[in-house]
Amino acid sequence: MKSNLVAIIILVLGINPLSAQNTPVNSGIDLMLIQGDYQKVIDTCKQILSYDSLNHEVSYKMGIAYQNSLEEDSALASFYRAYRLNPGKKVYSFMLAKSYYGKERYNLAEPLLRKLCALDSVNWAYSYYLTSILMQSYRFDEAINIYERFLKKDSANYVFIDKIAFANIKKEDFENATELYNKSLSINERDLTAIKNLAYLYSLAGRSDTSVQLITRAIEIDSTDTDLYLRRASLYYAGRNTSSALDDYLVVLSSGDSSELNLKRIGIGYCNKFQPREAIIYLLKAYNKDSSDYETCSYLGQSYYRLNDMKNSIYFYDKEIEILTPVVQQLGLTYILMGESQKDNGMYQKAIVSFKKSLGFKPDLNIYLIIANLYDEKLKERDRAIYYYQKFLDNLKSGQKNFTPEYVQTIKKRLAYLKTNPAT
């Protein structure tokens, strides 16, 4: 039935299958594309290609139909065939490059885009995709060179300034990026991209108040942009202004973003405003999304305590302790491992600092000995070595199997020697 339909289309359109590149063919296919009859286009193109497999234009238009039908693999194959048949036609190269780009096959898209840019250096569409590839592959200076070429032709185009500024952020050249975004805002004071990124840069520089002012200005420009409220809420929260953060997080929540983080911070805001009942509502929702968040448990413990509900308060404090205990143990072990690496690298003072930090999590007789030995053998700091040898002996329990009597006797002899033979 389908083949009959295709035959009818060909006849109606006046298509001669043996001469598929004539005007009626192209006009008919174009009309079907305009009308959105993509499957008809595909069927017609297949019929034509069965007689004229070298027809690059029909292959290209079939690619357009596949693309609009979201059949990306078939679209790519059609564009590739059109390009192979006529590699000099720029539109074929560009559509093939875009298909490769969409498939994240950047190594295949880049050569095509470079060739197109060489043929037409002022075509922004070509450069847009090429610079996107350069940015994703961390070749920021190459991307900047292209952006600057366009900016020279249009010095008042703040979009290009923003792109150069963003590339500088990626390069971690924050000073230059800040200058560029300010320049962009001097051209277009309603440039939300510049405002957001400039606020980010000022927050990195510790100028949180300036960041808040910029985001507030952006909200006045577009009060429907939920991302702005989320950014300002994060700035308020980081500055311990949980009350102001609460208002913005409630706006974000009303937009439909009920993430665990937002619910938790709303709960914390109410808790800090001494509204425990409201706090519990949101904190419990956050807890149901992530029961492993110790901070949520801590604030639930506080909120229930303020309501004199000691049973639930104790329950959530127990949960917090349960969550944190393995973390504390791991942190203590990490300091020991860090100390060992520093010691083996000859960084004795830093190693001692790490070993001492580990003792804050769990006393360990072995660590007392390691510190004592470092002071004794490596740093020649007799008084401190004496202190830690003594610390080891004072905490040694009788009958402790980890240390033989002979080994303990060796430590005692060394300690006695250090005490009776002061440095000259």
C-alpha cells in the first residue's frame, strides 16, 4: 500500500523517476517539508534514490525529514551521503557537522567546521559550533581568538563580550572576566548573563554584598527567573542570613523545585526564626528524601527539643551520631595516612601536625610513638620527644598485648637517656 502511495505522489508531482533532480521533484519535496509531511518526504526520497542513488539534493532533503522526525542516526547517514556526493556544498558540510556535534562526535565535526570557517569567517553559525567544541575541549584561547574576531567587527555586541568573559572564567582569569562583564553591562544594563556571572565572580572574591545587590537588580529585571532567587538564597545562606534565604527558597519551592537541599534550608530558616513547627514540616520532607543528611537530623533534634518533644529530639540526635561516627573515624584515619606520606617525603613538621590532628579523633599509642620518634630522631627536639614518650607510657595499660615488655623497656630506656643527657 505504501509503495502505491509513493507512486501516486510521484505521478501527482510530475516526477520523472529517471530524472529525479528536475524542478517538480524539488518543489514537491519542499512543499511536503513545509507541510510537515516528513514520512511522505522520506518515502518519496527513498523511491527517487532507488532510481538515482547519486542525487545529493534528495539525500539532503531526506536528512532534513529524518531530523524533523527525530531519527538522528538516519538523518546523519543521509547528510553524510549528500556530503560525499557533493563535498563542495557548504550546507551539506554544515548539516553533517551539526549531526556529528549532536552525537558528541566532536573529532569528526571539528574539521568540517574549520573548513567552513575558512571559507566564510563571518558566518557566526559556523563559528558558534566550532567555539562550542573548543570550549568543551578546554582550548579557551582558541575560542577567545574567534570571539574577538567577531567583536572587532561589532564592538558594541555584548554577546561576544560575554563569551570572551566566560572563556576567561574557565581559564580562571577572574580579574579579566570581571572587567569584561562590567564592560558588557555598560553596553546593556539588562544583560542577565553578565549580571549572573559577575555576581558569581564577586562572591568568589568575598564581595557577597555586591553579589546580592547584582542578583536583586536582576530580579527587578526578570522576576520570573527562579534561578535568580536560588542564587540569592545561596548567597544569603552562605552569609548565615537564613531568614532572608528562607524567603527566596520559598519562592523557589513555589515554582516546583522541591529538592532535598531547598526543603532542608527552608526548615533551617524556620528553625533559626524559632518557628519549630514550621521547621519540622520541611525538615521531615527533606529527611524523607535523604535520611543520611546529618544536618537535617540535627535541626530536627533542635526543633523537637523546642517543642519539648524529647523522644523525637533524642531519636534524631541519635541518627546524627550514627551518621557522623564513620565519617569521624575515616577523617582520623585520613590524617594518619596524610602524616605517613608527609613523613616519607621528609616533611616532618607537617607530618607531626597531621598526626596530632588524628589524635583529636581517637587517641592512639602508636601515634604518640611516631610523633616522639620524629621529634627525637628527625627534628632533634628533645623536650617534645620526652613529652610524647611519656604520653605513650602514661596511657599504656598493663598487659597490653600490642607492645611486648621488651619493647616498652626500650622506650623507657630512651626516655631516661633523654632526661639525663640534656643537649649541650
